[in-house]
Amino acid sequence: MPSAKPVITTNVPAFENPPPAGIYDGNGSFSNVALAGLILGVPWFIKRMTPFVNRGGWKTYFFFVVLLGVPITLAYWTLMSMYGARKNDRVQLPGKNIEDYIVIHDHTLKTQYHGKEKIPMQVFYDAYFEQKIDIKGDVLEVLENRHDFTKMIFTPELFRHVLFKLIPDVIFHTQNQDQEQIRDNYDRGDDFYGWFLGPRMVYTSGIRTSLDEPQTLEQLQDNKLTVVCEKLNLKPEDRLLDIGCGWGTLIAFANKNYSCDATGVTLAEKQAAFGNQRIKDNGCDTDRARILCKDYREIPGGPGSFTKIVSLEMAEHVGLRRYDTFLRQVYDLLDDDGTFVFQVAGLRPHWQFEDLIWGIFMNKYIFPGADASASLGWVVSHLESCGWEVKNIDVLGVHYSATIYHWYLNWVSNREKVVEAYGEWWYRLWVFFLAWSVIIARNGGSSVFQFTLHKNLNSYPRILGVENHASIKYTPKTPIQSIS
């Protein structure tokens, strides 16, 4: 029976407001205990019931555990994604036919999926990229109803990517791998990124400051740049380092507005060239602001070289294997009295299968090698284990949704330019990525965490940090009366 408690819908000008189907909670059923029981129990049962084999000992049993472990795991993931229970049933779907949402041109797919027969999400988006399927109307509007015509199940193609691409990337994550993936991605063309990022050329979440004011993308990014610089408490005498600086917008902004010495580091050659030109074009002091094309492992300077450090959504590319090494490197580069603003995208620990399928899609098509998108708790534990103290955390997932919505609108408005320069495949990939990401970030499947950090030392002047501790400063909507 559906829950009697109705869902809260929104209607504010500052955000893309979803229909009820857009906030449908899917299946998140999974048990590590049950999976472990199957991995250990099925081989025992087979050994016990199979003639001749049942005479074997522990070595025979462990042989079957190794032999059957992966197939059992894949089967369990598949079955749970197909038949697991929903998180809750407060939202019900329209129940329309698949033909109301998409047009299937491929004969094989058309015979498999029609009427109420839903198509696996991975099969759907790959067929859409290859023009075997067209979406009826606006991509974002149709994807709001994605659960009505797709099913979030694990497919052989998803397993193939995880086993033969994602896991090896996590295990090895070499410097050459980073260079190839970053430059192939971010050196694609400044025009490509400009068609959705707009003139600021900032590829990280902006910040909304109002529900009522329909702020532009440029306002969102200026809000974020200001918040970051204020959290850093930048001063003219500061030496700022931006690790993974992208097109250098924060470096130019910080030098122009706070007169600090600012160094940005990116592995993408075109980004570095663009950023250095942006510094000049904005009248910045080129002796005190520059972009270096370097791997983060090769950042110049010894211990305490920088008084302020920022890294916005770059650590995902560092990878799980080298995460702590990166955090310790930043620790060493920062002055003992310095501040580190660290922004990183992540996933919720109480995931739904849609979140995982979206994450695999992102790893395959959008951010290859960015395997360190983890939960907030995981990030905090690693920060603290590397000697950092957390002063403040802002969770900005809904702000990211608002930012990506602007990117989506920009991309759609530049369709003709994109197709002419890069082809239909690239347009479709990116419009799908942006539309789906608006939804995932808004619904909590993905988020972004902005930390204000400093070294966990007795000698750190914590008292002086009270003045710019913005998250504890509020303006009440009604007068506050003291209790006597």
C-alpha cells in the first residue's frame, strides 16, 4: 500500500522543480551479510552434494569459493537490482507506455521493449547515444519520468566496465593514466566546455543564495568564488595554491579582488594557456598570479610554502589508492597556521541502484579515472587520519543541481554549434549527462562537500577563526526574545 504521507513538492523560481515522478525512490535493497553467506555457503553446498568432490577437504572447499565467488556476486547484484524492494512508496508512477517517452528505431530493441516493458537504463542511454532511440521532447523533462519507462538493473555491460576498467583503474591509478585521461578530457576544446560552462569557465558547483531570485550561472559561480575566498580569509600577504585549478578563474578572481599571490596547477595544457591569458585579460599582476601545467605530484615548493590552499572537485581524480598520500602532500605544503578549503563530490552511503548505475556511467563516459567519489563519512575519516581538523562542512548537493541545470540550458541552446563541431554523439552524451545529473544531485544520489580545514595542532590559532565561521551566523526571520 502507498504511504499516506504526501510528498512535499517545490515551486520556486531559483531551481528546476521536479514533478512527483522525478523524486521517485527506487530500489536500494542489498545485504553484505547475505552476499557473504552466499559466497561461503553455495560452494559448501555444491561440495557436499557433488559425488566424489564431497570427499575432498578444506582445499577443495576453498577452490570452489574462489571459482564461484565472482559468478555468485554478479548473480546476487543482478537479482537484487531486479527484485529488491523500494526505499519507500510515497510516490507512484504515471504508468504510461514506453512509447509515450521514447521512439525506438532499432528492430531488436523494439521487439524487446514496448508497452509496459521497461528498458534497462544502461541499454537505453547507450542506444540513445547511437541514435537507435530518440527521446520525445525535452531530455530533462523525459528523464524526470525515467522510472516509468526504464529499470535500474545491473547488466552485463555494467559489470564488464566495473571488472575490466573501473577496478583496474582503482588498483593502479598511475601518473601516466592521469595524464592521458585528464588531457583527453579537458583538452578536448575550450569551445566544447564554454558551450555549457559559460564565460566563467568554472567546472565545479556554484552556490545559490536565494530561493526567490532566479540567479544567473555567473552569479552562482561568483557566489562560490567569494565564499571560498572568504573562508580562506585571503589577505594581500597570502600565498594561495589552487590544486586542479581548471581554467584559472579562481586564481584570477583571488588576485584581482584580494591582491594575494596566487598559483594554480592543472594537468591540462589548454586549461593552463587559457588561465594565464585570463589573468592578463583581467588586469591581474602577472608577477603574483600564474597557472602551471603540472601534475599535482610535482607542485613546486617545500613544507609550508603556501599560507592558503584550495582544491575544488579535483581529489576525485586522485583516486582511492592515492587519496591519503594527496592529503598528506597538501598538509606538508601548507603553513602551520594556514587554511585549506577542500571541495569534493561524493555519493550517499545509503544508495539506490540508480545511484550506482549513474556512477558507472559517469566513470565510463564523463570522468574516467575519477574513482574517489565517496561518502561524506569516508572523506572525513581520511581527512582526520591525515592530520586535518574540520572547522566547517557545507553540503552543496542541491546547489550543484541548480548549477548543472544552468549548464544543461546552455548546452541545449548551443546544440547546432556542438553538432557542427563535434557531432551528434557528443551532443547526445552531454545533454544526457547534464539532464540526469540535475536529477541525481537534486535527489541526493550525488552531492558535493565543501570543507574548511586546518592542521590539528595545539598551536593553531582557532580563536581567530570565529570571525569568518559563516555557517553559524544567521539572521532570524522574527525577533528573538531571551529566556529569563
